[in-house]
Amino acid sequence: ERRYDFRGEHQAGITTPAQDRMHFAAFDMDPRASREDLVALLQDWTSAAERMTDGRGAGSLGPLSGPYDAPPDDTGEAIDLPPAGLTITFGFGSSLFGGEGSGKDRFGLAARRPAALERLPHFPGDNLRQQLSDGDLCIQACSDDPQVAVHAVRNLTRIAMGRAHLRWSQLGFGRTSSTSDAQSTPRNLFGFKDGTMGLRGEETDAIDEHVWVSSGADPRAEWMTGGSYLVARKIAMRIEPWDRSSLREQERVVGRTKAEGAPLSGGTEFSQPDFAVKGRGGQPMLALGSHVGIAHPSHNDGVRLLRRGYNYVDGNDEMGRLAAGLFFIAFVTDPRTHYIPMQTKMSRDDLMQEYVQHVGSGLFAVPPGAQGDRYVGQGLF
Ligand code: HEM
């Protein structure tokens, strides 16, 4: 049975092995909430998250044994369920810090806003919905049991009542990454292996370089040391055109074989792509405009991403098309070096752009883990 510690140097849910299900939620603070309310909310969230991660109810009384005439301090749908590897990861959006468009510095945090925490720019082809984007706070809950992940977000939302409210949320099934050497490579809804070249928790030097924020990185935001930045992108897939494209076209777009996930330049799944290998017509076997060609570290100043996304299907639209895609999540040391340049290039040149559309977006500062008896994000206050 899988169980992770909520407390630690870093928050769980980043380098811990990606579970199979996700419930992601973004919140806004209530208009009248004060700085004290925000602190109290983070304290309450910390204790509830620690309990639920451990397989206990959200509150100390539990779903069944509180006063008969009061609402229970846990909603009950996880009674008898093990945590199934539950992790709960908290983040702060730029709007929490005031300034930058939103004007008022309601919580007195503007002076401590990390320079890296700004709304992501508009990328070519973006079709973002306001109701699927941004937010003052976020929670990523992952578990191998969807009911456990939903239970966590539901109870944290309930606890926030009167202080913060849900802005948008997303369910995901089927991880599209591996964050541990012990995991096999899953497939995304295009049917391709996904996560082959993702950063693994075991690569501690590379994780320090590409994921965690190091001390001194931003003098205004020392409180982020040991934290990371969470990039969330809801990416709709044009499933029907994709399903009518040939296998040749699909492999050309991705730059890998569908069967094994090997680069089109040859080898097996974990072989490095070789962009110099030419085919019969003198054309590169592995197109520079393929997804792998765009995203490979050799074309991005050595940048590697810890991807931790999920497949999603939100039923269908009014035209009878599957409302499906990939809820992309990446944890990066700095979005200005590790996400914005790659996405800019991808939105412009990636052959895959024809089959996807970005509809939601968020960037969140994920503080380090809460250690001892501290609450998550305490270093900010
Ligand atoms: C690699 C699919 C969006 C960054 C891959 C691979 C697939 C894939 C099949 C090859 C296997 C692997 O190494 O994991 C998708 C799909 C997407 C999507 C279906 C959207 C619907 C993105 C976005 C980014 C990204 C938005 C970042 C801006 C990467 C990176 C690699 C990769 C860095 C590894 C490249 C390498 O080192 O060879 N993706 N991806 N992907 N993708 Fe994506």
C-alpha cells in the first residue's frame, strides 16, 4: 500500500512517483478575506492535508463521531479507503500578490512576489478560457484512487468556505509521465508513449538543476528555496482529425514510433534522438519540426522538464466531438528559462500544433515542504 509523507524538505507530488489519477483545483480568495484569513486557511489546509495523506479523515473528529447536530468535519466518501499514494501539493498564483494588473496588495505580499511569478504570456494559437485559467491558489491532489483525490479537494474546498472559493478544477486519469525509474511508460490519448525522456526523481543532480529553486535565485523570494514553479496547461486534442490521420503522419508529428516509442532516427525507446540521420530522399528521418525535435534539450539550451500531466475526457461537446486532451503539468526551477521559450517555439513551429489547442493556463509558485510543525507557505509571511 502506497503512503507518502506530507511533511518534508519539498512538497510531495513533484518527484514522488506519478500516481494514476489527479484532481487539480484553483481557488480565489473571497473579496473580504484578510491576511489573517489567508494564514489561517493555510494552517487549516496543512493539518487537513497531513491527515488525509496519512489515510485519516480531514478533521480530528472524523466523518461519523462529531456532534450529531453539526456538519461532520470529514465528508465520508473515503471511509475504508487507503490513501492509495495520495499527495497534496499547494501553490500560489501571481494574483495573490496584488500589483501586476490586479491593483491592490490585499495581503501585503507584493514585496515578496517572485520575479518569475507573472501571468504566462499569450502564445500563438492559445484559445484560453478565463474560467479555466489562473487563480490565487492551487491544489494538485494525486492518488491511484480517483475517489481519494476528489475527497481531498472536496474537503479542502469545504474547509476554505468563507475565505476562498473554487475557481476552476480538472479531473485527470491515466498519468502521461513517469517520474521514477521504477515506472513503465504510459500512453497519452494520441496513443503514443509519453514521458520517456521526462526527469525522474532518482536523477537528483538534474532535479536540483531543473526543478527546485535554489537559495539566492531571487532575493525577494528566499521563501521559495526548495520550492518549484508549477505550469498547468489544459490542452484540448483534436481527436477526430488525429484519428483520421495516417500512422505515418502521426509518427512524423511526434518524431517517435507508435509501437515502441523509439526516435524515428533509430534505436529503441530510450535511445537518444539523432537529428543528423537522413532518409532515402535526403530528408532528416526525425523532423526538426516534430514534437521531439522542438522539445529536445539539445534545441533548448539543455533544458529538461519534470512533466507530470494527465489525460482527461470531459464528455463531449455539442457537435458530438470528444472533449478530450492532456492536462499538462510541469515543475520547473524558473518558467522564464524552462517553459516560456520552449512553449513559444512549440506554439509556432511544432507539427503537433495542428492537432491541439491550449484552452486553460496557470502558473503557480509552489513553496517548499512544510517541516516540523510549520504550515505550508509559512516562509512567505
Ligand atoms: C516529449 C506528447 C505537450 C514538452 C513528448 C513525447 C510525446 C509527447 C509523445 C515523446 C515521449 C517522451 O519523451 O515523453 C505530448 C502531447 C502534448 C504535449 C500529446 C499535448 C497535448 C507538451 C508541452 C510541452 C512538452 C506543452 C512543453 C512546453 C515535452 C518535452 C519532451 C516531450 C520536453 C521530451 C523531449 C525529449 O527530451 O526528447 N511529448 N506533449 N510537451 N514533450 Fe510533449
